[in-house]
Amino acid sequence: MPVVKPVFTATASAPVATGGTITTTINPVTSRFFATITADMIGPTETTILAASFTDDDDGPVTSLPPIVPANNYFNVYINGVLQQNSLSTLTTASLVLDTTDLLIGTPVSLEIASFAAAASDLTTPPTISAPDITINT
């Protein structure tokens, strides 16, 4: 007796996701610092402004500058009110080093640091995912 093996074919639709809400909260923190160029800051190849030479937005003394984490922060340097190229300065918690010696004594320097480290995303409403429709063809 021969063996009869049933053969079925089926088709299915792909599941579909609809809805869902992701809420992203960004709380940037901006800090500004101000200094005036003095003769002892200007070196033979660069100008170094120590953290203690800066004052903050409230005209308070500064002991160290905020750390710069490239993924979450950026900084801008303004010399005499003019925005400078980022590649012309190096910022650490101890100092701001400018790739120039062409500054006049008394020139104002402003440093602006923006931090986006406090960003967070939450899935506030989960998506609805449909079950596939399966059709069996005989």
C-alpha cells in the first residue's frame, strides 16, 4: 500500500507595528566663562588661559572648567566677541590653550560650554503589533 503524504502550502502576512510613542527629554546645561588676556598668558607658540583666570556668569571665581566629553558636549571660544574655529583651541579642566600668540593684552575671551549629557528617551506608549494572517492553501 502506498503512503499518501498530504502536502499543504501556506501564505502569511508580515506583522505590522502601529502606534507607540517615544518621549525624549533633553536638558542642556550651558556654562559661560570670561577672561581677559594678560602678558603672562602669551607664550612663544600659544596662549594659555588657566581655569583660575576665568570668571563665571555670576562673576564668581573659577577653580576648574567642566570636562568635555565629545559625544555629549561642545564648546565655543570667542575672542573679542568673534567665534573662533574649534581646531584652534584645546580645552581641559585646567586651561584653555589657543593656537595663537597674536593677541593683545586686554583682549576679552569668552568660553561657552554646552552639555547634553542629561538626555533620556523613554517608550511612553508601547506599539501595537498585529499577528500575521496565515492562509492554508490545499
